[in-house]
Amino acid sequence: MNLDREAVKAAIRSQVIELAKALGMDASEISDDDVIPATGLLDSTAVLQLVVWYEQAYDLPLKQEEINIDNLGSINAMAEFLLARKAAG
């Protein structure tokens, strides 16, 4: 698994685009700082699917209190949170 920041962001962006496409939305223009739930590109089910994918893809079980906008709200936030958690061991 590649934990290079840009590779992580690309993987997350790809997943967001794929989930949005399944809903008939085009997320190709999403920026790294866009608050994903606020964009309207993903419904609540798709946001949950994104979180589940994130946990599985990066072997990163999340605690309930970690599932929030600060940690998972944007592509940048998700990448930073992952890298910080993995660095902490």
C-alpha cells in the first residue's frame, strides 16, 4: 500500500468520483478542500460507503469519535488523518 500523500489523495478522489457517478453525479471537479458532504455529490449512504472503503483500503479501523468533518470531511482531511494515524503507529 502506498502512503504517499498524493497517491492517497488520488485514491480517495477516485472513490468519491466513483460513488458520485453511481448516483448520477459528476464529481470530477471536486477539490481537495471541498467539504464532501456539503458538495451534495454524495448522499448519506455514499458518504458511509466512502468511510467503510477508507477503513478497509487503509486498514484503519475508526472509533466513533473519529468519524467527523475535521478528520474525514475533505480529501485533504482524510489524507492528513490517515498519515497522522499511521505515523503514530
